[in-house]
Amino acid sequence: MSKESEFPKTSWDAWKAKATEELKGADFDAKLVTKTVEGIRILPVYETPAPETKSTSPAAEADETTGQNKAPVLWPTDSLPGHAPHLRGGGEEGSTSGATRICTLIDGLAPEEIATRARDELEGGVRALWFQRTGFVDLDELDTALEAVDPAEVELIIRPTLPAHAVAAYWIAWILRRHPAPPDVRIHFGLDPLARLARTGLFDLDRTERDTVALAQRLQEQFPRSTALAVSTLPYHNAGASAAEELAAALATGVSYLRWLTRAGFDLDDAASQLYFRFALGPDQFLEIAKLRAFRYCWSRVLDASGYPGAVGPRIHTVDSDRMLTVFDPWVNLLRTTLATFAAITAGADLHTPQPWTSRLAVNDPLARRIARNTGTILLEESQLSHVVDPAGGSTYVESLTRELAETAWSLFQELEGEGMEAELLSGRFRSRVSDTWSRKEAELKTRRRPVTGVSEYANLSESRPRAEHELEKEASRAFAERKRVARSARAGIRVTLPPAPNQALEEAIVLAGEATTLEEVIEAWPIGRSGEIASFPVVHDGDPFEQLRLRAETASQIRAASSKDDDGPRVFLANLGTVAMHGARATFARGAFAAGGLPTVGSEGTGTHEPREAANILASEFRASGCAVVCLCGTDEDYATMGSEVIQALRDAGANWIVRAGSPVQKVPSDEMTDDWIHLGSDLPSSLEKALTHAVREVRP
């Protein structure tokens, strides 16, 4: 028997008809179709071509109603890797410069610590380093911190502290000191004034534009493989933006920077080569793969519309999403970061920065850093993801998702381009849009339609996680401040000045850096521009609604323990009605729900087949012995109707100050009016947990 006869082809319509029949009256879309926050419908199965392509995105729906095509251009059907529109990769081998490279994060305020971290990463096989919050007093300290780094062999990404242009001068001076052939150096300074505006709310865009252009001109002349500007969507992602909003922001910001550079005399191709794009990747690997593929396509269309054919795709640096990482059950972060790294490599990012699983704990753990680094290495080398260019290409699901995401992002990009990204940020419109998106996401997180493993689901109240090293951080900060004080004292009376022209100021700062001038002196001569202030974008995390409650519950337990009380802190008593078969499902649900808020439960064995009055007396007695103040009633709807009122009254008489019922109040029964709250599938669980925790903490009895 041939495969064709054994597995005959089935059309989408036939499959949907059969699936609808099996659903026995349930709504097909409600059961089998999910939606992203952009409104893109994720179908249960796809065929070639994808079914219902014209109606699965907001952009496509708008096309049908207005008769206008909002898609960038006709979708390519024969795109090749390394060729415009770069849907399948920026280079013929995948990314712009070959296979994805792992780029680890280095931070620290002590040169010796930075040097050790960098050496460990390079010995571990990394060939790209991303420096953040790097503390150095002068060029000699920077040289000490980078003693193991060869700028001709290691690609460097800098996220300079403010003022960025003064810091950049010291890095250029270091390169000139260490390497005789600057054209071989690949260093990306990551100046991103609009992202800084979003992140901090501070701005002086006119001056920043001039200083940034000066750095770009310097790099073009002497470091042709380097870039001055980054286009980072991290502030928007960390505030809760959708994938389409991130893409639209990247496109609009990139266009703004192209205008800055071309106004200063750059050709469009030279201006485009000064940009590096940075995206955060979450655990939804297919969405993140589609996001990067859609961005390359849309950016190619931007350049094409601007008169530049875009022979080389955009440089893309990805980083594991901080928004997805959790404080509680942090070991699950290993799975989340693996999915994000997989997406980066599969989508053809140039560089990817994996985060250690301890990132949210502020723990400097060498093993966690090693695991993060090796995760990418294993996926690249042992899983051989780098051996195939665009491995997701040809997947109808990924291709469909890429197209719909590109259409939606392009439509939003056109809106942002009405007045430009600067105006969108200064007016607060884009912040408001992202805030609305996060509100929708947060609602899904609170109702657990979007679960966070180890936090909102399967919370482990007995976990023992690593503790943050706040004292070490404080000591490093004190040592750094002392080094600056000593340097300031040694150079007392010396004052440096910089010329007013940005190009001349940069050149003079580079010279001063090589003459033992401290960074602090150059900063004083080149102060941060600030002509205004707006509301910055907030930083949110998927686990916030539950983790904040967990931290409150932990603190309450620690306070009780410190006060020598003999109870176990805030807990919830489960008043189980009837037999295990009758209360078991809702009791299990309640235990998991309260654990998500840091509240352990004390459960009764149930009331068996006892009459209502006797069952009420049993539960009241067990409740008094538990020392709890909050009760959750668990049973069937029938038991709630027949014995709920009597049980609740007995528990009130026994001292219960807050009574929650497991299950939705679908029936109007007398006990409903006696219940303080309900928890059930689809309810706003953090709201209920907050009320229960408040009563459990305030009313906990010795």
C-alpha cells in the first residue's frame, strides 16, 4: 500500500467539518482557535496555502472593509537567504555574518571582576561580549578589565552609561591603544536616544542627535565594521508591548535614525550600516521566530521604499526576555531561556544573549552563567541548528504567522510614522498603547489563561532558592566610589574643557582619555543633555501579579517567626464537604490557587456522609485547631446548596473572618450571600488572593 493511499490528503474544510462534529455543539473558535494580543488567530491546523489567510489578521480584515491593501508589498513566494527582502535570513548562511553567535553579558564595577568574567566566557568558547554597567575610573582601569579581550577577535557590544558619548570616547581610546588595525574591529556602541527616552523619560534630542552623528562619522572613517546606533525594543517589551508593537517601534525608530544620519550627509546605505537592532525573545518560540523573520522583511521594504535596495539584511541582536523570567521556582527559567535561544538561532539572529536562570535573583552564579552559555552552544553545535539556513522556512504555520505579523506591524508602523517616533514618545501616545496591551495580557495572566509555570501554576511553597547578593553589590559600589574619590584627589585642581562642536569634542575626549584623564572629568566637561522629562515606560514581569503576593506572604511568615510565635504564619483552612470523591477536585484546585499567592493550606479530611449539622460541627472544631483565620469551602454545588449555610455559620462562630468558596456561583443558593469571595477557573485570582492574604496576615491567631 502506498503512502498516498494509506494517508489520503484531507482538505481544510473537511477537517474542520469533522472537528466541529466531534466538538458536539461546542463553538469551534472558542475551543480550538486562540488569538495573540495583536488579534492574530492561531488555527489548530494549517495547510498549504494557509486556510482563511485573508481574514486572520486585523490588517487583512481592514483590507476587506476598506478595499485598501495595508500589506507592505506582495508577499514573496521565492525569497532566498541573503537576498532582499531577507525573509529567510540576512545572509546566505543565515544571519548577516553566518551562524548565530552567542554573546554573553558582562557587568561589574571592579576591573578585576570584569576581567575574570570576560576570561571565563572567552575560554568557554564565546566570541562576542556585551558590556553593561561597566565601572572604570580611567583608561588604565578599562584596560585592566579587558586584558583578556582582543578587539580584533571578539565582537563587542557596549551599552554605555550616561553620558554615552563620553564613555564611547574611552572605548575608542582603548581600541587605539590595544589594536594597530582598527578596520578589523567590530564594536557596537549601542547609542539609542529614543530607547533612553522611553526608559528614563529624560531627553534633549537635538543635542543628542548631533553627538550621535559625530560618533557615527568617526566610526565610518576608522571602524567601518562597527556601528554607533542601536534600535532596541527592550523598553517597550519590558513594559508589556506585543510583538507587532515591538516591530512597529523598531521600524519607526530605525527610520528616525536614518533621517538623523542622512541629514548629516550620510548616504542611505552608509546610514543603514550604522544601525544594530535589538529584540527581546520570550518563550513562545514560534511567535518569536515569526517576529524576527517579519522584521527583516519589513525593514527591507523600508529601505526599498527609501531608494536603497538593501543588499545586506539588518544586523539583529536578541536577548532572553527579562519579562518572562521569574523570582520563584527560578529553575523553570532554564526552560524559558532555552526556548528563546532556540527561536533566536532558528530565526537567524546575528547575536543572541542568553540570560542565566538566576538573573531575577541578582545572584552572581558562575554555574548559571555557564549553563546559559552552553545552552546556545549545544543548540548550535550538537543540535546542529546552525547547519540549516532558515529551518522554520516552509512551515505553513510559521510562514502564515510571519506574514500576518508583518502586515499588522506594518499597519501600526504607518500610524507611528504619521508624526514620527519622537512625537509618539513625547506625546505619550505610544506609552498609552503599550499600557493598554499590557492590561489585556495582565488580565490573561491573572485569570491563568496564560499560565506562568512555577508561579501561577504548580507553585512550590517549600522551594529553597538562592539568595540575592545585595551586600556584595553594595561593597562593589562603595569600592568604586572610593576609587573615584582617590583619582579625584590625585588630580585636584586639574580642569578639562571640550570644544563646542560635537566632532571636535569627541576627538578631544579620545585624546584626553589616553592622557590619564579620568572619565569623571570628561563627563563634567561633557554633561548629560536634559531639556525635558516625560513619563517613562514601566518595567513589568509576567509573574508580577502572583510573585508580589508571594513576597508579601514570605515576609509575613518571617515576621511571625522572628516574633517567636508558634504558628506557621498565614494559612488557609480548607473546609472540605462530603467524601473525597465529592470535594477532591475543588480542594486540589484551591490548594494550587492559594499556593500561587504564597498561602499554604490546611485541609480537613471531609465530612463524609454526616448530616449538615454534624458536618458543620466537625469542620468548626477542625478550624479552631488549625489556627487559621481564612477558610475556603470545597465541595459540590449540591452540598453548597444543602449544607453550605449551616457550615458557614458554624465557621463564623468559630472565628472565621474571611470565607472563600471554590467554584463559580452558578446557582443562587442561600450560602452565596454568606460567602465573602469565590475562586474558580477564569476568575481574577490575584484579587482574591490579595484579600485572603490581607485577612490571613491581619487576623492570624497565636
